Amino acid sequence: MSLTLTMPHTHTPVPAATLAPREQEALRHIAAGRTYLQTARNMGLSKHTVDAYLRRIRAKLNVHSTAELTRLAVALGL
């Protein structure tokens, strides 16, 4: 049995300006390790709205996991 290592997908840097201010705020909270519910309470939103923001962010940035979201948040300086 052998393992094949692959390099992670490299993303072209995406300017934070492509994200709406509330999307940036939600991303900042998630990257800080907060749950959707904690983020929602902090932002004065429903958990479903936070989920919608993060789905839009994933679509805009072509990201598929929370780990990738966090990496991008750090790269964007959020």
C-alpha cells in the first residue's frame, strides 16, 4: 500500500473587497474559532443568516472547508 501526497490547491489571492462587509465580519468570527451560533449572536443575526453568508463566501472564493476559509481569512488580513 502506498500513499500519494498532493499539494493543496493554490488559490489566486482574492481581494477582501469582493466580500460584503457583513460577509467579512462573519468570516472573521468563524476564522477566530467561533461557532455559527456564537457568530450569529455577536452579529445580531440568525444562525441561518450566518450560514447564508458563509455559503456565499465559499461560492465567491471557491472554498470547500472551514479550514480553507480560515486560511483565506488570515491571508486577507481579517
